[in-house]
Amino acid sequence: MIESKGDSVFAVFKESGKSYQITLDPSIYQSKIGSRIEIRYELSAPQHAKLNQAFGYWLEPKELLGAVCILIILLIAAYATTHRPDATSLKEQIEFKKEDTGKYV
């Protein structure tokens, strides 16, 4: 449940009789006070609860940054290996002739 205390907005939930709260962005959730919201947490650690939303729970900024960095590194490696091949490997590719293995082999 979304509640407001002063200028702050919180998502409040109970687990095992104890009340927990998550601080929310007032500009986004001010109009949703009193409504229910999905919260995800481990039963053993409800104090580490997070909102069930795509960005911030399922997609962490650090993970996205790491994935983009790995993609850029792979693209650079692919470009570097195909852009200017070594003269000997280029000659080998040009002179390559496929073996005559027969019709069904």
C-alpha cells in the first residue's frame, strides 16, 4: 500500500507481523497514494524489498552497462579481425579451392 508521511511517499507492507517500508519517488507516486503496488522480497530478508518493476529490479543499471560494454568490446574485436586481414590469410582465402568430394559427401 502506498502511503504519504509529510513530503515523503512510502510503500508499506507487513511480513510476520512486522511493518516494513520502501521510500518512493514522490513525483511519480504522489497521485497513487492509497493504491496497492507489487513488492518483491525474500522471506528471509524483507528489509531488502524492492518494487516489482522492469527497470531497477529486473534490469539493474550496472548489469545493463556491463552488457553494453561487453557488446562494444566484441564489436571492436570483430571489426579488427575482419577489416584489414593479414596478407597471408587474405592470399590463403583467395586461393582456396573446395575439394571434389563427390555428390553426396
